Amino acid sequence: MTATTAPRTTTAPGTTARPALPSAAAIGRSRIGLELRLFARDSGQVVFSFAYPVIMLVIFGSVFGGEEVLPGVDFRQYFLAGIAATGVMLTSFQAVGTAITEERERGDLARLQTLGTPPLAYGIGKAGQVLVTTVAQLAVLLGVAALAYDVPLPTEPGRWLTFAWVVVLGILAGTVMGIAVTSFIGSARAAGTGIPAFAVVLQFLSGVFFIDSDLPAWMDQIAAVFPLKWMVQGMRSVFLPDSAAAMEAAGTWEHGRTALVLVAWVIIGAVVCARTFRWRRGE
Amino acid sequence: MTATQQAPAPRGTARDEEPAVRVRGLVKRYGGRAVVDGIDLEVRRGEVFALLGPNGAGKTTTVEILEGVRRRDAGEVTVLGEDPATGGRRWRDRIGVVGQTTGAGNALTVRETLDHYTHYHAAPVPTGELLADVGLTEAASRRVDKLSGGQRRRLEVALGVQGRPELLFLDEPTTGMDPVARRQFWTLVEGLRTRGTTVLLTTHYLDEAAHLADRVGVITAGRLVEVGPPADLGGDLRREVTVRWTEGDAPREVVTSAPGALLRDLLAADPFGEVPDLSVTRPGLEDVYLRLVATPERETR
């Protein structure tokens, strides 16, 4: 009895009555700051994230000029939807997937494990960083589209609301899938080539580079399994006039189904993360 | 164990008697090969314990199991009263691990790195104090990728002790350091011991183990072949004395635990009481160590 009540005389500092540990949310908050700081200091990543969608817009704008896809809708306006959705995928899925495999290979994650970092806090840091960088990237893209190419941006609040939920669900789906995919990729090298290659193929299938209705049905069916097609479609509903909905395969924007597919991927991705996330390879 | 069943000592408590680390029959296999092959180990609270052995002896694997980052295949392990395989965040906060990387990228400054990790601990040491402790105050605003090798190691030590750990793991802390940086590092570890932190370090440098450790465990081929204070290592081996002399023109050498008797005989055999080129040497720590690791099948004392 005395053994349990008597004060401990260990001389190591702080052994008596340690205060409570910081919560996962608190560590996650400081990780968002860390991730953003590291992102800002990685000039290659900053340039790629911000310039890539703008360059895509410039190329499409130069190639197709002011040609019209639909009455009153030119190519730039049409492809802005696909480029915005692609941008979200790149800053979430691709950036997170490649970054985590690198961090794991460098031993950064093993270090975090020995600190007892809650995996949730790590995920919060990634998601927060993705949210901030994606918002900045989209602001640059839409700014260039509106100012340099006179692409009309929506004025109705309802359309911006659609924009907001498509972006947020797209970010969440992309982040959890980016984390999840690292459980199945061995080296950072494999991730560095495999993830971008997958992203490019998905962009072709999902109608980022083409007029969606021109795509063969089988491509559309494969693409329909993945979130990108739905994000592109959701973005079209934001940037194109409602008359353009007639061009969609279903004849409508299918907001309900878009939300359903994205939410399903967020849940699937989160479950896969929770079950397979590892701080180090092979243990 | 009997230690925990004893009546409480007048000073201290049962908790103090409990070793910081207790390992019984630890086994870890990779592809059927046992890299850790039945290790028994006890690290007392407040001591600096060195696991000494050649590369590939199983030191790092053992330490990683104790840190709770690698699973074991067999054996009982208790670290600060808990099984590392199931230790939670509170347990992890009580141990410190000095890693090979800061885990926060190289683009941060020293101060930014330390400040960031204060958010992970229950009772972090203030950054200014920590910088002074490891001698990085001057380098506080330098980026991590601009630090020298020795400064990086000191930053990693700072991160290891930031949470005021009761037990600190140092895995091959001075590998690749120049002699000056090693000496500075040793001073740092001595400072930790003075403050009562239990330290478990691995090294393949004999002089490091001899200099820093209160007790040394010699590990080779996944087995602990000897445990004791550096001065007592290889007890029997050290009592063996090598007597060398020249007889005729041939050099002679005899290893004996009774050199006196041998010398008496030698002196008696020579009419003038002279023995050419006579030398009597006791094995140094290094000789003992080399013999210990060369005979892994030798029974533990």
C-alpha cells in the first residue's frame, strides 16, 4: 500500500504527476502550421502547385482560342471546370501521396511514431495544408481566367456554394486516398512515377482534356468509379450555364450523385487509412 | 521477480526498485534467422547502460523493440513498467528516442524545429533552456540543412529529451562523428546522467561504452555474452596474463592465470636469474572485448 501512495523519488525531471498530453486536434493544428511552412519553403512544389493549372489554362486557351463548345461557351470556360478539378486532385491526392512516401523513406514518420504522434494529428496536418494550398491555387487560377481570358465567373451564391462543397469533398477524398495509397506503394521512387501516371490517366478518362460527351461510353463508366469525373462534372455545373446540363450523359448535373460518390470515397479512404496506415515500411 | 516482492526499502518505493528496462528471453527473427536470440537484460533506473557489439549483432533491433516500434517474436519485455508492444501515448511521452532525423524536414531552423515539437509533449522543456543544454543557442536560427554533423546530432538529442523522458534511447549516437564532436557528445550524455535520466545507448565503440556507461552489455550474434561495469568486463579473461620471453633464439609465449609461479620457474632455470625479453602483460579492455565477440557461443557468466 505504501508502495502505491508514497511519492516517487526518481530524480528524472517531470516524472511526478505529468500534466495531460496535448490532444490530437492540438497537435494537428500545429502540424498544419508546420506543413504550410515546409510547403512554402519548397519552391519547386509551390511553383508546380500554382503554375500547373494556369499553364494548362494558357495552353488550352492558345490552342482553341475563342472557339465555342456551346452557344456562348468557349473552350476556356469549358475547360476551366476540368482544370480546377484537376488542380484539387494534384494538391490533394498527388501531393499527399508522394510526400508521405518520401517522409516515410526519410525516416520522418518513424520519428513521429517514437513521439507517440496520433495518426489523426498527422492526417489533420495534411488535410489542413491541402485545404490552404488548394484554395490559394484555385484563387490564382480563377483570377487568371477572369482577368486574362475574360472567362465569366458565376455571380449566384448558389453556384459558389456548389463550388465550395465540391472543392471541400474533393480535398477530403483526395487527401485520404493520397494517404491510403501510400500503404500499397513501396518506395518513394515508385510513388513519384506511379501516382502522377495514375493521375494523368484518370484525367484523360474523366474528361479533363476532352469534351465529356465525346468520350466513349466505356471510358465514362470507368471514370465514374473515381472521384475526379464527378468533381469535373460538379465544376461544370458551377462554371457553365444551366443550358449546358443537356450535354451531360444524364442530361442533368447530378449533384446528388456527385455528392454521394465523393462522400463514399472520403469514407472508403478514411477506413483504408485507419486500417493500413504505417509509420514505417515492413512492420 | 523477487525484487518487487521485497518489503519496501526505508527510502524510495517499490517503483524505484523496479528496473527501467527488464527483458527476458527476447527473440526476433527475420526470415527464420534469429537476429535477437534469447536476450535477458536489466537496466536500472538512473544508470547509463551501453549495449556494445559489432555491427549486425542485434543492438538496433533490440532497442527498437524496447522503443515499441518493432514487434518481438518471443520473450517478456517491460519498459517503465509497461509492455512496449502495447504502450500508449502516455508511456511514449515518458521515454525519449534520439532518432536519425528531426522528422520535420530540413527547411526549418533549429528553433522552429524545437518549438514545433513542444506541442507534442505533456511537459516540454522550454526551447531556450533546451538550446543552452545542448549548446545550440548560437545556431538557433540556422536552418537544419546548414548544420554540421555534430550540431545535427545535438539537435536530435535535444528533441529526444524535450519531453523530460525518464528513459532515453540513444542508438549509435556518435557513428560518423569526428573525435572532437564525440567528446562533446559524451559530455552531453554525462550531463543527462547527472540529472537522473536513465540512458540506454548502443555503440560499437569500446572506448565510448567504457567512458560513458555504468554497466556494459556485450552483445554478439543476437546474444548477450557479458554484462558488467566496464572495469569488470570479461572477469576470467582479464585474469589471464601473457608472459613472453626469448629462449635460445626462439620467442616463447605462455598464457597463464598464475604468472608468479611461471616466473619463479623461469628465473630458477637461468643460472644468472635473467630472462631475455621478458614481458608480462594483462589483456586490455579491447583484447577482452574482441575475445568476447569472437566466441558468441561462450556461456554467459
